[in-house]
Amino acid sequence: MRKSVYTLLLCVCMLMCGALQNPVPVVWAGEMEEETQVQPRLVYIASIRPNLTISNGTASISCRATGDASVVTSMHLEADLEQYKDGKWQSYKRYAVISHSSSASINRSVSVEKGYAYRLKGTAYAYVTTLAESETAYSAQVRY
């Protein structure tokens, strides 16, 4: 019995010494600062830039995406004009284009309703043969 207790204490001491040599901090996701969180890296999409302006009831939307020209074979770009209505963002008008190069762009004008906030959601898909990567970005909100 005494030998079992000594063996158990010895094991606990060895575990504690090992834990103290290379302590691993325990951090909950809610406690992590934004800079320290792991962020995915885009490999094929270089940039996506949605832009929205509204003047006299007409929204001018432009969205451009570029991929790594050395590997990207085609791009699919979606521009979704969203309207903030009933407490949530809702799709108002959607445009899409497929380009057989490493860049794609959408430029359109559309009439909008007064009294709402709008934003442009741009989503780009870069294709390298059959492998795809996607990224979504938003414009600044515009109130009309």
C-alpha cells in the first residue's frame, strides 16, 4: 500500500514538473484579442473591392476582384446590393459575372427606395482548375 502511494506521488510530481517546464496558457475564445486570433490566409484571391454610392435615388455599384494571375484560371464575382429593412439585411438586387481570367468586375446602376440603409456585398470565387477559394467583403453603409 505504501509503495503504491509513493509511486502515485512520484507520478504526480513528474507530471507537475513537466507542466511547469512548458506551460500552455488556456485562453477562451471570448478572451482573445482580435490581433491574436488565427485568421485564414487567402492564397488565390488578391483583392475584392465593393463600392456603393447613391445619388438622386440611383445606386451606383461597382465591385472588382483580382486573383493571382500566375495560377487563377477563372473568377466568379457576385455583387449583392443589400437593404436594411425590418431589422435585418435583405438582398435587394444581385448581379453576377464569370470571367475566364484572373480578374472580374461589375458596374451597374439601380433605383433604390428612400428611407433605408444600403450596402454592397461582394463575393469572389477564384478557380485554379477545379479548386475554388472564396472571399466576401462589404462596402460602407449608405443611407438614403
